[in-house]
Amino acid sequence: MAPIENKCHLGLRDTPELLFSMPNGPNANVVVSSIAAFEEQMIQHGMEGVFHVVAADGTITYMLQEPGRCTSSAIDLWCVDLLTTGVIQAPPTATCTGGMLGTPTCHLPCKYDRINMLWSGEALLNSCTDALKQDLKLTVDPDNHFDPKLLMSVFTKIYHPSQSKIESLKEKLKKLSV
């Protein structure tokens, strides 16, 4: 599996103009293109599944297309489900906790999900500029150096909407009629 692992770890290194960077970095204005390129890379290598966050109610949020809908707490729960508890099948009829593992409503944890999380984490680090990569290594707990937690950290670091922009968008929403 070593040759496959090496290919999966590459990330966006071959396209330096699309690397994720700090807000003041050279690629700060290409975040959307970077996310799209990273998504394509994950799909090509079969690792996009760990970014489909399944909530307890069965709803699915795809982090790479709906990053604004993700929260750190939802990502934390998703990682626990993927690695330990088991993933709820949609639509859920029961939770996976309390001895429900292996029931028709809950998938057992899969060793390949763990591998995908670790490998996609490496790919994400290799999709960052050196400055962002170093910052992530210093500020993110090493136990969280796997996706999707690492991706959430990247989103948090590279996107800081201004309060005035948020207020402006809220006002536009209030003026809309249904």
C-alpha cells in the first residue's frame, strides 16, 4: 500500500498557486478554488467519504461544499462516530450508542475510515503553504492532525469574516420576502 499512500499524501503540492495559505499569504484570495481542487483530489483518491458529516438526526453535511454549515462540535461528534461509535444510517431509527453497534441502523467503525482520515490529513497539510502548515502543527493538537478536524482548523484560520460584512448580509436577508 506504500505507493498508494504516497499518492494520497501529495495533496495540492503540484499546484502551488492553489495551496491554502494564511489570510495575509500569497494565496489568500483563492480559497474557493483551493477547496474545489482539494475536493477533486480527495475524490480522485477515494478519500472524500470522511468529509460527509452524518449528524445524529441523519442529515448529511458535505464539508467540502458546505464549509459554512460545519461546527467544531459537529465535527468532533462525527470523528467519534467514524472511529469508535459507528455511523448512523440515514434515516436513523436509533442511535449507535448503548450497545447498538452492528444493528441495522448503525454501521460498524471501519479501519479504512481511519486510514482515510489520516491520509487525507497528510494531504491537507501538503495542500498548505509552509507558513500555514507550520502554524497548524504548532496550534492544532497532534491527536487532531487528521481530517475532518484539521480541515475545520484550516477553515477557522483562513476565513475570518468581518463583523460589518456579517451585519450587511443579515440586513440583506431580512429584506428578502418568501
